[in-house]
Amino acid sequence: MSIFVNRGSKVIFQGFTGQHATFHAQEAIKNGTRVVGGVTPGKGGTTHLGLPVFDTVAEAVRETGADVAGVFVPPAFAADAIMESIEAGIKLAVVIADGIPVQDMVRVQRYRVGRDCLVIGPNTPGLITPGECKVGIMPAHIYQPGRIGVVSRSGTLNYEAVEQMTGLGLGQSTSVGIGGDPVNGTDFVTVLKAFEQDPDTDAVVMIGEIGGPQEVAAARWAKAHMKKPLIGFVAGLSAPPGRRMGHAGAIISDEEDTAKAKMDAMEALGLYVARNPAHIGETVLRALQENGIR
């Protein structure tokens, strides 16, 4: 079991014949992902990586039964690509692009209302169910099948946490990067709900950043609704107010947006909090031991 993607997912890549999509489609296939084709307007009817290329997502869905799209489209065109996937009936769109205008993502969010499509990203490394399905740019070799769920705003800290856990013999059920932009398709609570309902996830790691109320809102939801241990970390302890740190959404606007304030609040709400990124793995292990899981 896993959340959002598994070995049965049928994946297409938008921007399929481009350099980045080509590389990551190859990596996905090596990881066991069921890639069934891709979309590049004007190249329909050809093949790429031995798979069919279509002019539109609608054609790809009709011919292959695809239900997941990896959106490897430049920022200026990404919103249209996402809405094309939604219109075609794709159930999960994973948006890698960094730098999509905020107003474009607001349009996407409005377009999604009443439609059955989950959007991961933008500005995300993607998501992976190790050994079964990878849609994104993460290094698959550091992930191992297991029972720890991971959800993160930061790609690199996602990798750091996973490598620590893998080194301790703790594999992952699914790892989800929700992205670091101000307007995201998916938030922490949506992912936590899915992990809480997954019988093969024993505990969840949530990695946040400075800026915005997402982490504390998710911690409040978890206190009220989650039975599984939740381990938290927030990047940016040394970030000065008013300066954007890496991600467009990572900017302190008031005292509650700081990493310390968020981690204090998370701890008060009952989360296991790692105060140093080097301690995430050992904090997960402690949470499992204290809950009789390992």
C-alpha cells in the first residue's frame, strides 16, 4: 500500500521529448514506474524512449489510460499544461517547474474546483513510492520500501531525512514534496490525511520551512485527528525577517513565521520535533520506539 502512486499508476510526461523530461522518464522507468507515453505538441504520432508521443493529454489518456502526469513544462506554459491535464481526466498532476507566476497558480486552483485532480507542486521534487512509482526529480537510490511516510516543502531536506532513515533501516511508504511556492496545489493536511488512512504507513515525517501558517495548521489537525506519530522539522532557524530563502514561499512576514516559533508550536501540540536537521532520523527512531512500533 502507499498513497497517491503505486505500481499500478499509468504515467505520462508532458514535455516528454525535452531534455529534462527525457532524463527523468528514463530514471522513472528504471525505478519500476509504469510510464505509458508522453505529450509534446507537434510530435504526435512519433515515438520517444520506445513509447508513443501524443499532441494532447486528452489523446494520451484516451489511448493509454494514463492517470498520472509529470508536468515538465517551462513556467510560462505550465499553468495551461496543468489545466489541460485536469480537463483530460488526469487524477494526479506533478508539477516540477520553479517560477510559475503566482497569478497563474491562482487560475489553476480556481479551475480545479469541482474536478477530481490532485496537483502536487509546483516547485516540487515530485513524489515516490520506492520500487514502484517515481514521478519527479529525486534521486531514487536513496529511497527504500518501508513504512515511514514523508511530506516536505523542501526537496533537499526531504533527501537528507530519507538518507538518514534509510541508513537506520527505516524505509518509506511514499515520499511527497508539496513544493515551496506561495500557492501550492496540495498542502500538508491533505497529505497527512492520506498517510493516516494508509494501513502500511506507521509514522510520518513532516518537513516545513519558514513563512506561512501551513506547518502549525497541520500540527493542529494532527493533534485532533492523527493516531500515528508525527515527526516535525522546520528549516530556516537563522533566516532573517523579510528575506526570501530559496523558495518563493519561504519568507518571514511576522514572528509566527519563524522556524523557532513553528517548532515551539509543533512541540506544544504533541509532535516529535527535531531541532537540528542532522537529528531527523534518530527522532523518527525514537518516536517509533516510544510508540512500540519498533
